[in-house]
Amino acid sequence: MQIGLIGRGRMGQTLAAVAREKGYIIQTHIGRLTPDSWKKLEEAEIIIDFSHAEQVPFLVKGCTERGLPLITGTTGWQAHLSELIAFAERFPSPRWLWGANFSRGIALLKAALSTWVPFWSHFSDWEAILLEIHHRHKKDAPSGTAKELAQAFPFVKEVHSLRVGEVIGEHRLILSASGEEVELLHRAFDRRIFAEGALWAAVWLLRQKKFVGSFETALSLR
């Protein structure tokens, strides 16, 4: 697999290292998209983006127009999601997969939460609080993952964000009532898990003739 990688931050560097360990080729690795970038990107089989939210609309449109499969790992752009899906689906064979978090553990957590939704009407005396912790360099708060968890379980009363030290990522859902409490926790110990998930998604997407959807949707398909 020949990859065009966008983003030279922590995730971009980690993904490049893990990809090379697996024998994949980093065809080009750039920090930001420019008009001159497309010539190099077009030499790749697939584009993986871990850069900046502001670039996502241009990348989705540019890749779709050129028939390039795209993995979007950037967060903070989801206000444009409906518009970009509509744009991509104008083409006969778009291949675009996005994820706020490429941890397969987070995907399992979302799936579990969705199964709890029908039962919550019997828990009117309970409350749900979501706490997410990330390293001090992370700019968005709450995290994209926290927002998606709150969407999966829309009864979350409050989302609290903490930025401290070098924490890779922690998401904790606390369900509490008088006399008892249930807690679900996902903790990431290594950025490699996100790289592993994104590379799995890239291999999967290359096998598809057409796909526009999320990482979780791809995991749920046989």
C-alpha cells in the first residue's frame, strides 16, 4: 500500500512509523495541503489525513474529484459533514472514511452505549456524566470522541474536559444514582492504537468499490 500522508504532528509521525514497520510505503508526507501538493498525492494509492480541520473540506473535494480514496482522522470539521457527504455522493465511486478516533476499543464502547439507549427511560432517577482527559497540547475541548460518545448516548447531562500533562486519551462515562454507580472507561496508553486503526481502515477502504461513511460503520460491515 502506497500512502499519501498529510499531517506532521504527533499522529502523523506515529502513523508514518507504524506504516513503515508494516512494510507500507509513505509515498509522500506533507504538513499542509497546497495547490502544488496534488501532483505528489496523486502518486499514492490512498490519502490519510491527520492535519487540520480547516483542510478537510478541500481534501474531501479534491480527493473525490481525483478518485483518490481518503481516510480523515482530523476532528473539529463535523459541521461540514452533511455538505461533504452530499458532494462525495455526486460521484459514481467515492471512497471516503472518517473517524474522530481510530481506536477499536472506542468503537466497541460506542456500540455498547447504543444498546443502552432503549433502557434509559427506566432510569429517570439516574444521571450520566462524561469526563475526557487529554494532553495539554490538544486544542479542542471537548474532544471529537467525547462529542460522538455523547451522540451515541444522548442522555449525557454534562461533558467535562481536562487538559493535563501528556495523557494520550481517557474517556470515562459515569452513570450514577443514589446508592450505586456504573462506570465505563476507555484509556489509551499508546498512540499506536490510532495508527493501527487508521491503517486497518485504509486497507479495508482500498478493497471497496464505493464507500462514504465512518470508521464504526466500516467495522460493523462483514
